[in-house]
Amino acid sequence: MSFMRRPRVRSLLATAAVAGGLVLGLATPAQADYTSPIYPTLKACNDARPKYSSSWTRPQACYAMYNWDGTKVIGYAFLVKTRS
């Protein structure tokens, strides 16, 4: 522990500790808000929704997902939102 007697090392460690505290203290809370995988049927989508429910997330209603030009339903998905 003789390296801790050097002022440069002590000031570097103190600076790192302060910077780490600022990063953690000023960070925004995590947000879930993401789209689930695409399920082939509406029933499969509705059956999967309870698996995404937790103390901090809430699944929304299933909705149709369309192909690139919006003419054909390719599956169903839902949004998972952060509880407020």
C-alpha cells in the first residue's frame, strides 16, 4: 500500500470516485418501452403478454404488424411500457 502515499495516486483515485458518483447520481432511470417479438397469431401474442409483466413493466394490447407496403399482416406484437 505504499503507492497510496503518493499525492498523485490519491488525487487520481479521489477524482475517479467523484466522477463515478456523478455518473450514477445523475443517470436517468431505465426505461423499458420496447416492442415484443412478432408472434404468428393474435392468440399466441395474447398468450405471451403475461410473461412480459413485472413490477416495473406493463405489456400493452396486441396489434397487427404489416409487411413493408402495408398490404399483408405478417404477425402480431405489443409494446412493453415502464410503469409510472
